[in-house]
Amino acid sequence: MALENSVFPSRPDSLSLPVEEKGEGGEEEVEVATEATASTGVFNLSEELGHVVTTETAPPPPTAPKVKRSFQSKLAEREATANQHRKKTPGAEKERGRFGWGRNQSRRKRQRYVEKNGRCNVQHGNMRETYRYLTDIFTTLVDLNWRCSLFVFVMAYAVTWLFFGAIWYLIAYCRGDLDHLEDETWTPCVNNVNGFISAFLFSIETETTIGYGHRVITDQCPVGTMLLLLQAILGSMVNAFMVGCMFVKISQPNKRAETLVFSKHAVISLRDDKLCLMFRVGDLRSSHIVGANMRAKLIKSKQTQEGEFIPLDQTDISVGFETGDDRLFLVSPLVISHEIDIRSPFWDMSQAQLEKEDFEIVVILEGMVEATGMTCQARSSYLAEEVQWGHRFSPMMSLAEGFFDIDYGAFHHTFEVDTPSCSARELSLATARLEAHLYWSISSRLDEEPTLANQAAKQPDGGSANGKGGGPTFIVGEMTEIQEQSGLGELNGSVTTDQSESEA
């Protein structure tokens, strides 16, 4: 056994031979023979084994030294190998839902037209008529960011103060007031103006109407009087303009839209046996939105029959305009529903087609802020991969002691429900076929009932023998009074017979 383990570590079973155990000398001979023949690859066993066996084998590969690795390194190596296997394996890109509906995970992400926070992802370039921004300078200043707005606010006051301060200094310099500072008999244009700094301070006092009383204009300077009137009027205009801009910017209603939230996903499921596209909207503030109105648009590129390509074509999605359901009383979160009917752009869209489509649904909520009376608009959007087929929103309202409790932790939660994967068109056709089948089956039964009643009237019966004339008249689809009585008699015949036998 020592020979077998040492000389033939990787020998096949067909070459294994019975070997008698030898002493130490025999083992040494075998080891020497092994070392001698390892280089040539030819093993020649002596006659001690009873026969000769010759085979050619490749030299054994050098064994790599064993390196002790930690459990974390082995686990990382296994994960890397598994990830490489997943990358090389095609076709495993679909995830199955609860009811076996596939979800394509490798779809290219679409560029949003409107971000989730409501910002429109559109940039205007190559505009050559930039002068139009100056014609509406007030709106331009309001639309600036806060950094630019504060810079313009500071510079508007600083420039006017410096400009009029320089003019006051120039008047004093031209009249010679700076050369007669120590002359008490000289009447300057502005008292106590002895340089540019004092002229700048007088300009600030004049424009802001502070009036410390140390620097005053005299009646010996008509030019100064005209300049004082001009600075007072222009200063009032600058105050009104800049304070108005800052007030409008602070009270902008788009900040109110930060507390109007939309669900992260839209869902498609059955509601009253009809497929509906639904999303949820809520208001986080206790002050309500007055006259809230909801709109929805489908953004999708299309090509006309004439071959014209229309990028980002907008199609209206009805959310209850005909019935008035688009006007919301937004006190608690509401689920906005769009019924997928023949006028809906999703009429021919099934669950399988939804995974292949490339569109965007833009939802717009408009209303008046109760606190300020200004109109507010909140926007959001849903891509095709953000529309969950066969889901429904989780309830989030519960009745507490004296009030309704809203759990906003479940605002974005959905759960799967049984929903057909066909389109709304196919669902309506299937429903129409079922209703037609039920209608014709019921009408055929009604047609059969007069025939049964006629057969019962032809049978010899005491009650029918007394009748005169032809027989009862029947109308298809309806039952006359005689038919109804005969039908009831036919149905209750067994009961009447039993009662007569019991009476006998």
C-alpha cells in the first residue's frame, strides 16, 4: 500500500496491482526507482510483481504552496465568481412578480421631461433676442436665484448712493466750498461737507430719509435743491422696486408646492371592473389649497401618417373633467383615477406592452394658497417603469377618537392584486362576449317556456277542457297571464298532487 500511494498517486484503477508489503529495503528501492523514472515518465516494475507493466505519463505538475485565507476573502471570491457568471448569462434579465408577470430590468432609462420635484428639464439655447428679458425686468429679477437677487439688491442701493455722493462732492468742489472750510462767512451748498466721505454720508441720509441734522442743504445752492429733489424721487423708486422684488420672491407660491406630495409610483388595476391608472396626491399642511384642480398629460413622441415626427407630443389624460372629479377637496390624501376607456391613450396597452413602451406621464395640481391667496402649482411625473401593473395603494386613514388619523408612512406603499394582463380593449371585448352569451342563453330559455306551456295545455286536463276557442296566445320573450298561471301550475303540480292525496 505504501508503494501504491507513493508511486501512483493519480494512477487509474486499471493499473492498480496487488503489491506485497516489503521491508524498509524494498521501500527504498521503490523510491529510488521512482526518482529515476520521474524525469523520463517510464515506470518499469521489476520481476518481484510477477510481470512487467510499462506506461508513459506526464511529469506531475508542481504543487502550489497552500496559503491560509480568511473566511471573508473566500466569501468575496465566491461573490465575484457569481457576479461574473450572472454577467455572462444572457436572458436572465427578467424578474417575475407575484402572479408571474415579467418585469424587464434592462430597459434603458428615459430622459425625464419633468423631474419628480416638478422642475422642468428643459434648457433654452441659441437665443438671440435677449433684449426681451429687459422689457420685463421685474419678472427677470424675481426669477433669479437668491445669490444673484441679493447681489442686485445690494448693488442697486450702493450704486445710487455712490453716484449721488459723487455729484454732491463735485458740486462742493466746483463751488469752492472745500477751499473755504475755515471761513465762517462763506455759505456752502451743503453744510459740514468737507470731502468725499462726508458727501457720501449726506447722499445716504438724503436717500434713506434718515436726517441726522448735522449735514443740511442751504438756500444759496439752487443746483443742490434740484439734485435733492431728483435723489428723493429716484430713491423712492429704487426702494419700491427692490423691496417689491424681494417681497414677491420671498412669498413665491412655488415654495408652497414643496408640501404638496405625489406618490413615487402610479398603479394600474381594476376599479369597478374597469382598468384604471391611479396615483396618489396629498397635502402636508393644515392650511388647505382652495379650488384644487388636477390635470395630467402624456408625453410621448409619435409619427403622423404623413411621416412627420413630433417629439414629446402632449396628449391629455382625463382625470374626471367631464364629471367634475378633477376638482379636489384636498383635506386628506386622495387617489386620482383615470379610467382607461376608448378615449384613453392606454386603450390598447397591455401589461406586456407597458414594459416596452417609452413615455412619461406629467401630473399637475393647481390651486390657491389659503394663507396668501396666490395661485400655486405642483408638478411631478411618472416614467413607464414607474407604472406598476396589478398594484393598488395601501389604505392610510384610520378612525381615532374624535378625528381621522392619516398615516403618511404608508403614502407610497402599494400591494399586488389580481389584475388581468390584457389591454382594456381586450377586457371590454371579453366582457361583451360574456354578456352576449348570458343574454342569448336567458332569451333562449324564455323562448322555451311558451313551448312547454303549450304542450301542457294540449294534454287532456279537466281545467283545460272547459276552455273554449283555440288556445292561449304567446308572445316571444314575454309571458301572458294564462302562461304564467299554467307555468305555475306545472311547477306546483307535484305539490298539489301530494296535498290532494294527503287530503284523501
